[in-house]
Amino acid sequence: MTIIIHSRHGLSDGRQGMAYIHSVPGRLRVKTRSFRAVEETRQLCRSLATWDGVEEVTFNPRSNSLVVIYDPARVVEDDLLAAIRAQGHRLRPGTSLLHLPAPVPAPPAKLPLSPLVGTAAAAFGGALGKALAGALIKSTIERGVVGLVSAAIR
């Protein structure tokens, strides 16, 4: 068990604001302005560090951040959050990032086109492509000829 408390510089006292919570199994990070009450937060750190399964508690008053490294087989994350709330720190459920949003279901697979429709679409696409290419070439040639004749007349 390790307690790391970074030095504080110019922090005001007060317990207000919402929390940012990030969690992966074995690591919990809570960032809230209510950690500006530095002495109370240090007491919280000492308390959490005595828990069986908590390996390290890091508190940084400059960023109002608390990181708890723990063994997920022995410590329940909700119990850690409950202990933080019990000390008066507001951790609103609406600001929690504990769980990723549910994955968006994949769009349904495209139904295969019948061979007749596929053949007709390919033929139409080919004819349309040839017509567009022909019109572009004709327009380019006509503009080129008009430009040459105009230059010759001047």
C-alpha cells in the first residue's frame, strides 16, 4: 500500500462542482473540485490505503484528482465510490464515465440483387459512362476548334 500526495499550490477551499470518473478494472480515477478540501481528501486517501486489496492511492491537489490502484478481485469499485461519496464529495451519476455506451448495432446486411437486376444495372451504367465520356470528348474538341479558329481570325 502506497500513498502519494503531490504538493499543493494556490488552491482554494470549497466542496462544489461535478466529478469526472474514469475506470478500468484495477484503476479508478476521480477528478472533482470538491477535492480542494485538501486535508479531508488526504484523510480519505489514508482511509482508502488501509483497505485490503488497495495497492496505491495517489492524490494531486493541483489537478483535484485522486487515483486508486486496486485488486479488482478483492475490491469492488462501487465500494470505493461509496466511500468517496460518504466523505461528502459529490459524484453525480450523470457525469460518470464508468461504463462505455452500448455498442451501436451494425446495419442489416444488404440483400443480394437478383442476377437480372445486376446485369441490367451494369449495362445501364456502362452505357451511361460511354455517353458521358463521348459528350465530354465532343465538347472538348469543339472548344479547341473554336479556339483555334478564333486565334486564326485575329
